[in-house]
Amino acid sequence: MKNSRRSRVILLALAAAWSQYSPAAVNVDRTRIIMDAPQKTVAITLNNDDKTTPFLAQSWVTDADGVRTDALMALPPLQRIDAGQKSQVRITQVRGLTDKLPQDRETLFWFNVRGVPPKSEDDNVLQLAMQSQLKLFYRPKAIIRSSSDQPERKLTAERNAGHLTLRNPTPYYITVAWLGADRSHRLSGFSEGVMVPPLGNLPLKAVLPAETRTLWVGYIDDYGGLQMNRYACDALNCAFKDAGATS
């Protein structure tokens, strides 16, 4: 009986603490970052959306495996952003190191920012340091794109025993956020977006019925928008046919 009462007290205490938690409010002004080789730095705006509380913003860059990298640096690595204010962090190349990256394709990094609230005087308030992580694509000089380039349309889908394999012949990462026989219903087995590596393939669990002759493919462009394309399918492959609308 005592153990049961003690458990209820602990649960009530945790519930009270969580009901008063104070989440971090540092947000980034974009959803992905593109850095071309000629750029020495890229400026990112950080917003403190909390109107009453200052936050510390800690920023750093990691490689595709989540390991901190020296090739790209986030400066300043730590700064204070007052309530309701904005600030900037600059992602800066370390030339001797970026020159050693692959020059025939994009390299994926992650830009990380953590918002740390000040210590509360109220012991009943649970404060959390919330972290955001954005894809950061480094493009060497040989593959810099113009605004009119749409290499994503070269992506193809191969049927294999009812499932799909995405084939990417381009030097760019392609983030596919939608696969469907129409624009309203996802394919069975495709529940979330995937990223197809440059010059690579990605087998999926997504199922495209044998009788289906149209596949809608939605990819994320450089600005974070969803671009919908219609693909024509035969018994073996699906390839770009025409463009849909931007979402």
C-alpha cells in the first residue's frame, strides 16, 4: 500500500513538473543550407521567439555520421540572443579541408543549433535545451547549379518484385518526400521522406502495384519547397514525364 501511494506521489510530481516545462525557442530562418565552394561563409539567422526570456544559442557542424567536423565551422559557437531578438551565425569554410572533400558530388553535413534557457529560480519548472538539426549540402565548384537547373528530374524508380528502388544518376542528394499513385495517397510502405545519395541507389519498401502506370514523386528543392513531378511507368521502370505544381 505504501509503495502504491509513493508511486502515485512520484507520478503527480513528474506531471506537475512537465506541465510547467519551459522549452527553448531558438529557431533557424530556413530548413536546409546550400553552400557553394566559392562562398567563404554563409550567414544563418537565428530567432529567439520567446518574448520574455533570453537564450544561449550553441551552434556547430557535424559530418553525415554526426561527428564534429573541422572543414566547416559555425561562428560564433556560443552567443546570447535576447528575448524576441535575432542574431546571426556564420558557417565558414576551412579551405585546406574543404579542398579534400569529393569534387564530383555534394557532401552532406549537419548544422546543429541548441537553445539553452537561463536557470530558473523556480525549482518546479523543468527547463529543456531544445536542439534543431538542418541538412547542410556542400557543393564543389564543378557542380554548382543555376536556379533553372532541375537535376532531380533525372531520378528514376525501378520496379523489383513489386517494390521500388530509386536511382540517382546526379551528383546531388535528392530528398524525396512523396511517392504516390496520385497526389493524395502515399504508396503503401512509404511513410516518411528519404534521401537518395548522389550517384547512388536506394531500395525502398514502397509498393507500386503492377498495373499502376503513373507515379507522383515529390522532392524538396534548394529552398525547402515541395516540387511534385509526374512519372510514367512501364513494367520495369518509372521516369519523369512532366512537372506538377509547387506546394
